[in-house]
Amino acid sequence: MTDRKEYRREYMREYRAMRKKHHLCTECGEQDAFTMSGHSLCEKCSEKRKRSVSKKGQKNEYFIERRKKRIAEGRCTECGKPTWNGLKTCMDCTIKNRERLAEKRRENGVLPKWMWKDMGLCTQCGGTRTTRFTAFGGEPITKCERCYQNSLVGLEKGREAYLLKYSKTWGEYQEDITQKLNERGKNGRTTS
């Protein structure tokens, strides 16, 4: 189907170029002072084009305002249904958009992310993998060098945060539990 569209576009380009070469309007095929002086459109078609452009500007303003209003009301920006999962679109429009983008990526030759591991690419960015192996089990690392280093930094930050959160010793932790149990009354609630 895309070949057919491309063929039609190419045909129309050639057709317009031929009309312009012979000083004819590229829209209607008529000849007047505009086309004789090198313009591609006659006076009538030029006026039509100007009017349609001004209407498009008004339509764009309308659509921008409608989108803002729908966002404020918590409705889908495309169809007006209730939004889905905290997004700006409903479930149907989200699925349509994802399918459309996936098709566009396939047409442009971009591999889907789920294929990166099978193709031997980094599972985070799609770059070339590092040749390192994991410490336990000897499995190859599925990330490029940059993503691997970033993950090590993230692991270290997580370890530090964990140690800060649970910095008490086992004995201190048990004392806190005992103290809380002693503060409880007969019905299991705190007395304070």
C-alpha cells in the first residue's frame, strides 16, 4: 500500500512540474497573468489557498482549546471518553496510538525492544553489549558498558539507602518492639 501511495505522490509531482513548465496552474490547469509571471497557482486558486490557510489557523486554535479543556476535565484528548491509567487518552486511543507508533518504527527499520536481547544488543538502550560475565553462574551481562556502569551506581545508591533505613542493630530493633508491646493496653491499642 505504501508503494502505491509513493507512486501516486511521484506521479503528482511530475504532473505539477509539467503544468508549471507550460505556465499552467498546478491546481486547475488554467493560464493567467499569475502563472505567466512564474507563479504555480492562478489568481483564483491562490485566493482559495489563502482562505483555507486562515481557516486552518482558526481550526488549530479550536483544537488546542478543546484539548486543554479535555485535559482539565480528565477526559481523553482525542475522543472525549474517560482517561485510562493516569494517561491523557482513553484505553482505546492508547492502544491505537501504540499500534500506530509500532508500525511506524517497523517501517523505519527500528527493532522492537523485546527483540534486543535475542539480537545480542543491550536490553536498556539497544547498543552493543559488553563482553563481561556475572560473578555467580557466569551468565553474560545483557547491557552495554555505559548501562552496566549506571546500574552499578544505582545498586550502590540503593545499598546505601537500605543501610540508612535499617541502621539499627538487631538488639536495638528488639528493644523497640518490646517497648511498643509494653505500651499497648488490654484491647491491643496504644495507650497514648
